[in-house]
Amino acid sequence: IYPRDCPQPIKEEYLLTGSLEATNRPYALAKIAGIEMCWSYNRQYGTKWLAAMPTNLYGPSDSYDLSNSHVLPALIRKMHEAKMANAAEVVLWGTGIPRREFLYVDDLANALVFLATLDEARYDVLVAPSQCPLINVGSGEDLSIRELAETVADVVGFKGKFVQDTSKPDGTMRKIMDVSKIRNLGWKHEISLCTGIAHAYDDYLDRSKG
């Protein structure tokens, strides 16, 4: 939902300060419309709607379809299939340099419960009619796509090498959220990337049996 070229880490106030990524524009506009609706209701009717904006999520029940899944579940499947085939290498799109942030889905659920059960005084500050009722939810930690691939390989047990297909696009070079607002309230993610990937891999194995 944030502008394509906004500063990093991405703060909530950067919303609508620049052009959206063209390939993601319809999806982003649908989310922005929801945020605007929350803000309008808060101003006009005194409601207290708050929009939580998560970073890239992963975990159980994700899609591992290589044609339309996100990067992390796609890497889990690619590494597993390469391991089972005793493949010597796995091809990765782009240079591997772009950096991304990930959050395990259970951490998001915990964050939503945390926000929903805040004391009234602190919650009211977040949904004051004078400000956009938006809060980032993320780990506040990023890593390169190459580092992500190496981490997934370690968890899955793939021992081959990586080949970077630089004919494929990198996309935005860095995307990480500023999560200082929710951290200042007392919330922080608990599940490390390695632990979360291990849980996701177990989920993939269980679902691939069926």
C-alpha cells in the first residue's frame, strides 16, 4: 500500500505520499480504500476502527504453488523438490540482493490480539479522528533474497548451490516496515525466521502427503 519509492524503513505516515508500484496498484488501492473507510467512520460516527498493516506473511496453510505463491513458500517447495531429486543447483530469480522482511502468521495473530486488548487510553491515541488509524506489524528485520534462500536450504536440507538468473527482475531493492509504533506499545514478534520456516516446512510436508 505504500509508495513505490518511499524511504526505508517505511513509516505509517508515508501512506499516499507518492506513486504506487504499477504492478500492485489495484491490490494496494483496495487496501487503501479500507483504511480510508475506517478513518472516515472514526471521524463521522466516533467509531474506533484501526487498520493493522502486516509485512510479508508466511506459515501454515500458505500456497506453495510455484506459479502464484510468494517467495518464501516457493523457496520451500523448490528446495524440497531439489533435495528429493538430488539436484546440484537451484535457480533463483534476479541478483539475490533485494532485501525483504517476513513475519510468521502466528505472530500477526498475537499482534492483533495485543492491539484489540490494549487499555483504552493507549488505544484511543491510535484511533484519534485527527490521524489515519494505521499501524505497521512486522519483525523490523530484513535479509537479502540470497540469505533467505540459504536459510530455507539449511532448514530443508538442500546441499546444492544457487544460480542467480539475472535476466529476471529484482523488483524493489528494499522493503522493511518501521515498527516503532507497535514496539513502543509493548509488542514484539517472538518467532524467529528459522523457527518459522521449520514450521512452514512441516506444514508443506504434511500437505504434500495428501
